[in-house]
Amino acid sequence: MAPADVVRRLNQAVNAALQEPALRAMIEGSGGEIVGGTPEACGQFLAQERARWAPVIRNASITLD
């Protein structure tokens, strides 16, 4: 199976799980926001977050050990 197919199947499973009331309640109860969506939308979100936080991380000299 190609990596894109794996990502697509995983995305479908996650989106289906996010429809379960008990899981939704647990996520929302801990302050999380349920979004769901496509792998492409997730990629766009991650790219935006990287661009947003990269200068902060760089300026604070934050590194992984």
C-alpha cells in the first residue's frame, strides 16, 4: 500500500472516531477542539503553524534534546 493510501485510510478512521459522542465529550471536556478534515487541510494547518511559531522558537533559542 502506498503511503498516500495509508494516510487516506488513517484520516478516514480518525474522522469516523471523532464522530463518537464519548470521544467528542472527552476531547471537548479537556479543552480540545474537534476539527477533522482532509490530509491536505491538515498539511496546510501544520505549515501555517510552523510559519507562525518558527520565529518564536528561533528567537527563544529553543532546541530539542
